[in-house]
Amino acid sequence: MNRCKVSIWILLSLILLCFFSLAEIQKQCREYLVIIDNIQNAVDSGNTEQALADFAMLESQWKAYHEINGIFVNGSELDSIREIMSGLQPLIAGKHPEVNSELHKMRELITAVYEEELPEIWHIL
């Protein structure tokens, strides 16, 4: 009987951890997407200084984003986001037209981090 209780407790703990991790990933991705949207708005309005300031905020929050999401997500997914981010500052500073496409790529990758963690019935079965 004790083994059954322990097994149910472990199962419930894992289920709660799954819900917590999904909520935390969603929160982290939303916060990061807000910063990317701020950069996009600054670039669209031609405000390079604000875009660079927002990019500095994006970089400063990268460590926390990577550490928290790295617990739940495969690190290679996060590495591709970092690769795009590493080349973004010179594009913003030079007012290069590729900034929009790079920001769009980052937005898609960050959205994919969350969407890939959503449970689907065929993954459970």
C-alpha cells in the first residue's frame, strides 16, 4: 500500500512540474517577445538609440532566460536564438534593412520554444 501511495505522489509531482514548467516557459517567452517588439517598434520609427537600448536590455536578460528555459528545453533551440542575437546589434546600429527579418526569425524561434513544449495527445500516447 505504501508503494502505491509513493507512486501516486511521484506521478502527481511530475504532473505538477509539467504544468509549472509550461507556465514558466510561457512567461519567459512572453517577456522576451515584449522586448523584441520594443526593438521592432524603435527600428520602425527610426529611433536607433532606443532600439540599441532595448537590445542592451535583451542581452542583459539573456542569461536569466537561458538558465530558466534551459532547465526545461533542449539547449540547441536556445543556441539558435543566441546566434541571431549576436549579429543583431551591428545591424541595428547600421540601420540595415535585414533587422526586420532577423527580429522576425527571433520571434519565430522564441514562439517555437513554447509551442514545442505544449502537450499533444499523440506525444502522450
